[in-house]
Amino acid sequence: MDTTTAPPQNEYVIAAPGEPIVNITAYTARQQASGYVGSHVSHLMGGGDPTLLLAQGRVVWRVPILLSSPHRGLLGQVAHLDIDARTGQMLLPPDFLSQIETHAQTLLGSSPPAAAP
């Protein structure tokens, strides 16, 4: 393949010859996202199973951020956090914390109360 020509419209170069596609595993991305939200947002939130995506020209692990309750269990996803699969850099959107707060309030308000013991 001639590397001096651009790929067709529906094809994307994921990695140049000799360049790794990912350096960060899904497990590491999930740990990183869980650690961040656990220490900066709430200990009731953590990362779910990551998905490998090409987003805005970067290969990223998209980690869903999940909210749980000790009495109600897993309530649902409140946001997602992208981790660059090559560098491990967290790609925090500017409205990350407000997005989490809004979705968490919605989930808490719409989930049934815990059953009495």
C-alpha cells in the first residue's frame, strides 16, 4: 500500500507502520476511570466495561461511569469517560461534573426506594 496517498473517504488510518494501536488495556482504562470518579466525584460511582472507539481522530477506551447505591444496587450510567488508548490520558469533557450530577439526580429520583428489611 502506498502510504503517501490518503485513504478513501470510508477508511481511516488507525496506526502508522510500527506504531502500536493501543498501549493501555481495557482493564487499565477501567481502573483509571474508576479511580478518578471514586476520588473526585463519589465512592458510589465506578467504571463499567470499556469499548474501544475511534473518536475525534484518537483511539480511545470509552468507559461508562456507573452509579450504584448500597441499598438499591446498580442504578445506571451517569456519564462516560474517554481514555486515550495509546497514552492513557483522560479526556475530560468540560461539563463532565455537571453531566454526572444531572444524570445522578435523575437516576436517584426515578429509581424505586430500597425494600424494607
